[in-house]
Amino acid sequence: MALDIESLKKERDTLKDSLRELEADQRKLEADLKLLRQREIQTKREIEALSTLIDIHDAPKKD
């Protein structure tokens, strides 16, 4: 059985196109993940700031 070189080339090109799409999807997901991590960090900072304000308010007042 002889290999059809044109068929192999077509399959290779199809796989390359598929790989490019996957890599583009991966870059988008990585960018989305980075944004989510930044939001997580910002939210944790806000929680810490509010906790500090609550602690200051609840601390016994010195007269």
C-alpha cells in the first residue's frame, strides 16, 4: 500500500491549524485566569482593610 503524500500533507496542515486554534484558546484562558487572580488578590486586600477598620473600631478606647 503506497502512502499518498498529498493526503499526508493535508492531514499535517489540518493538525497544524488545529494546534494554532488550541494555542489561541490557551492564551485566552491564561489571560482570563490572570484577571481572576488579580480580582482575587484585590478582594483579599479589601477584606483585610475592612477587617483592620473593624478591629480599630472594636479596640478598647483609651481616655
